Amino acid sequence: AQRANPNSLWWWMKRLLSVRARFKAFGRGTFELLYPENRKVLAFTRTYAGEHILVVANLSRFVQTVELDLSPFQNMIPIEIFGRTKFPVIGKDNYFLSISPHSFYWFMLQPVEDLQMPLPLSSGKLPTLEVQGKWQNVFTQKTAKTNLEAALSRYLYTCRWFRGANRTVQSTQILETIPLPYGDHEAQLTLLQVEYTEGLPQMYWIPITYGVQPEKEQCIAQIHNDNKGGYLFDAIADSEFLTIPLKLIGKKQRVKGQLGQLHALPTTMYQDMMSTGTQLEPHRYRGFQDNSSIINGVGVLAVIL
């Protein structure tokens, strides 16, 4: 019953664990207690590989106020992790907070200059993912998958079809992957659930593939596996992949994923189109849309997302 209710304790704990897994500093970072005068407030920081986390907890059943010495983090901005709310910049003086009864804050501390909208590949700031074995393991190895989900949060803001561009992404979660072989390559059709700080979540299908050379327009992350380097990118940018949807439809093919399966079915439009014997050369539709589309021949669309 709790799984059917997105506001239940079960879902709250699931989101809590998912958020915690995104930050390595929680499990590996240095642990430094802060010593505020108010003993009813517990506060500490954790730092790992340039990642700074501040935790503040109210141990009392009453509202509490606290002043924290955060001078080592001067000119950084606390961002509340769950709601992505930006707090005032940390200065030379003690930092003041008020906390509700038996509640807590998780903050990530970021330099002011780093608080920019996610940038495309041209910025040279692609995230790097470490994976053991084949590149497809990025979807199954826990740490690599968590880092990929974070990279996809960043990538979404570069996509014209992303309908949440004016909203704040709280987290992303990969729910399903379906392998789609094509030529000497393979794409993983990825079902991504996007949670926002406000409003209902959304779901997107993104075909993700791997290559040695980056597809600059639609690159998601750099990947290192078995001393080799490459890039994950949206397969819609690969012209060879564009033939796959129509082939799947024509064969009425079923493809198994981790949890379910993809079943491609033709419509009467497909049958009419194929009966003409016209050579259907696929290419991307580059107009503004809220999905990615492939044009086969003249004016016939196979919608991917």
C-alpha cells in the first residue's frame, strides 16, 4: 500500500537513500564536528574529493536557533540538498540558522562561481564515470549508476525536448534499460524518472550508446573502463541508430529489458508506406519538439522520446 502512495514513508526513505548515495562525502569523507553554544543542535561537516557536506540536526522537541563557525567555507553557498534551496553566502561571521523540532538539514557547500546552469560539452566540464568491465555495466554497478543518474540530471538541461527546463531537478533514477543492438554497436534504451522539488515527476526514454569519439551535441559523460576511455552519448545523434526503430516495427520485435520488454507494432500507415516500395532514408527532425523524432522518407515520423 505504501508503494502505491508517492507521499508514504516508504517512498520518503527510498528518496532519502537515493539522495545520500549521490554524495560520496557521506560515506568516505572526513568527519569534523562543529561546537555551537546550543548543545541541543548537532552539526558536522564531511569533505571528500572537493565535495563538502554540512549536516545540522535539532535534537530537541522545540524550535532551536544556532550559530555555526563556518569560516573555513567562507564565500561558499549552502544549498539544501532535498529542495535545492540556496541559503545566504557564508561570510566571516558565525552562520545563523533556525531549525524545526526534531528536524535536520543536509547542505552541500558550493563556491559561488560554480552555481551555474549545467553546460554542454563545449564547456569542457563533462562528468567522468568509472566502470569495471564492459561499458554497459554503468547501468548495473551501484556507484557508476548513481554517478550516471547525476550526469543525466545535468544533461537534461541541454536538451530542447526537456519539459522541466524551468523547474529544479531534485533527483533522477534509472528505472529500466532495454538493449538495442545495431551494426557493431549497442544502445541501451533507458527509462529515466525525474523528480522535481515541486510538482509531479516525469519520465523520459533516452537511448544511450558508447563511442570513442564524442558526439558533441548530445554527449552525456566521459567513461573509463578497463584502462580504456570513451563517451556516453544520446544514440539519436548516431545516424546508424536511426534505422533501428523502423526495423523493430517491421519485424514486430520484442526486446527484453531488466524488468519488462519493448514490443514494437506497426500501424496501417506503416503498411501503406512499405507497399509503395520507396527507399526510406532516415534522418533526424531538427525542428523544435518535446521529443526526438526520426523522419523516414517524406513526412513519416518514428517518435523515440
